[in-house]
Amino acid sequence: MNIKKYLLVVISIFIIISSIYVLWNHYAMSPWTRDGRIRAEVSEITAEVSGKIEKLLIVDNQEVKKNELLLVVDPTDYDIKLRESEIELNELIVQYNFAKSQLARRSKLSQVAISKEELEDAKSRLDSLTKKIELSKVKIEKAKLDLSRTEIRSPVNGFITNLNLRKGNYISAGAPLFAIIDEDSYYVIAYLEETKMRNVAVDNNVTVTLYSNNEELKGKVQSIGRAIDDNNSRTGNQLLENVEPNYPWVRLAQRVPIKISLNNIDGVHLIPGTTCTVFIED
């Protein structure tokens, strides 16, 4: 009887130890991590022309569609510049036609009535006007382009973020205005310990659990990071290697970024930068 009790205790202890081992092995070796981040592509909207904002048609965090008009820069100066360029071109065309008719008339005259030098001058003037007309046409194209750039449209479907503009604000060409989160580009970056990388491969199925509401999403491994920063690769004083000290009995696993594409996320409220738990199926 005592032997049976002893065996029962031993078996129970063995089962407990085995269960703990299995659980620990699953925790330590299975490809999963709580260090996942929701990401999305961000389009930085910048001004291509300078001027005052005449119309501001958006508010912060608003959803916008591709090619939707977002704001309008006062086009007055650019419209005037276009008309000036068109008037300049018309004047040059008149001068060109006059110079062309003069050259044709002088070419018919004898060398007694007109010198060779005068004829060459007439040809040179016609060539000069031809080049000026071409340059004027380029100026018109540039003026039209600048005028079209007074209307700023959304390059993607997404959400306005970090908008701090007001109607009447002056904006400069090249200055960043706000950003648009591309709603068609959500993905996850999971930072997986190198000890858990053994069975991770591209196209592995993935389960993503959002930290915000425990909602589960499905996806696939899209790519695996090929390099991470090495703190020991930095150069110290006198061009010597700056090797950081460590403890022989402690070795921390490095984390490798894994890019994960998401499936069927229509209607899911995703916020880039928030965290999630990622489990990669072997």
C-alpha cells in the first residue's frame, strides 16, 4: 500500500515536472512574441508652391479618398504669372512673324540694295526669336504647373494626422504640412527573439492579437529582417573597437524584426504604433 502511494506521488511529481517543462519549452522556443507593433505607410504632404491657404477642406483625423481635394493655396499670383507668360509669347510670335517677313523680303534684294552683313543680322534675329519663343513656351508650361500645384490632393486613401493648419496661414514650398496614414498599407512588425527563429519562414500563417481589445487577426509572414544593429561595432577613442562588457553566465537573445501582412482587415480599427501579440505557426 505504501509502495502504491509512493509510486502515485512519484508519478504525480513527474507529470507536474513534465508539464512545466512542456510549458516552458513552448514559452521559450515557440515563435511568438508580445512585442508586435501595428504599422502603416505614411505619406508626408508638402507644399510645392508658396502662398496663403485660401481653402482648408479637411480636419485632423479625417478620412480622405485618393485624389480628394484637401486644401487650396491662393492662386492669384500664379494665375497672373501664367497670363504674363502668355502675353509675352504672343508678343514674341508677332516679332518673329515680322522678322521672318523681313528676312524673306531682304533675301530677294540684290547685294547692291542690302549688304551680306545686314542679311546675316536678319537671320540671326530670326534665330534668336525662335529660341525666345521656345523658352517662353517652357515658362508657360511651368506657370501652368505651378497653378495646378495650388490645389493639394490626397495621394492615397487614408486618414489625416498631425494637422495644425488654419485658413489664411502662409505656407512655403517644400515645407511639410501634415501626414496621411495609408489605410491600404497596414502591416505588423514583430520583434522575435533569435532563439525562436528556427521554424520561421516566409508565408507562415500568423495570428495577431490586438492589445487594445484582444481582437484576433490573421496574416502571413511577408519578410524576415536580414540585419540588426551590433552595439559592439562602434568605434571608440583612438579608432579602437568599443566592445561592451558582458557577464559570461548571462546572454540575452537578440530580437529580429519580422514583417507580417494582414488579411481581411476591413472595418477593423487599427492604430499604427499600438502593440499586439504575434503567434507564428510552424
